[in-house]
Amino acid sequence: FMLMNARLQLERQLMMQNEMRERQMALQIAWSREFLKYFGTFFGIAAISLTAGAIRRKKPAFLFPIIPLSFVFTYQYDLGYGTLLQRMKGEAENILETEKSKLQLPRGTITFENLEKARKEQSKFSTE
């Protein structure tokens, strides 16, 4: 009974963590789409203004700010409506499979003994 109860509790925790992850991802995508609306408007006005200024003054240098702005616009579009998240997921899976050593924590994995040692050192320090 206790084993079944522990398993059920673990399954619920995993489901809750996954639900929170999905909500955070949805919020990130929604934020990107909302940002894209404002930045897209700014980008459009800037591109039209800079193009008109370059034509009117016959100076193509006015067009250079469009290049970095277009990179930001493209990134935000790809994040909000494109396949950026799927590509990031694929790359993350690749890192987990082939580059495990890059994921190691400094001083190794945290253990109960390490936490207790740090807690005892901190409590000795705070009582003195």
C-alpha cells in the first residue's frame, strides 16, 4: 500500500512539474508573439522611414539599421510562429545524449551529506 501510495504521489508530482513546464513554455511563446506585434510595427515604420530617407537623400547608408533590426524581427517571428522551439528541443536532446560531460555541476552532484555539512558549518558560524 505504501509503495503504491508513493508511486501515485511521484506520478502526481511529475504531472504537476510537466504542467508547470508547459504553462511556462506557453507563456514564453505568448510573450514572443505579443512582443512581435509591437516590434513588427516598429520595424515596419523604421524600414519605410529609412528606405524613404535613403531614396530622398540618395544615401544608402540609411538602410544599414534595417539589417540588425531584421535579425531581431526574424528571431522573434521564428520563436512565436516558427520552428525555433522544436529545433532548440532537438539540440537539447542531442546535448543530453552526446555531451553529458558539459552538464556536470561543479563539485559534482549535490548529496544529502554535502547539504548537512554546509548546514552544520553555517549554523556553527551563525552561533558564534
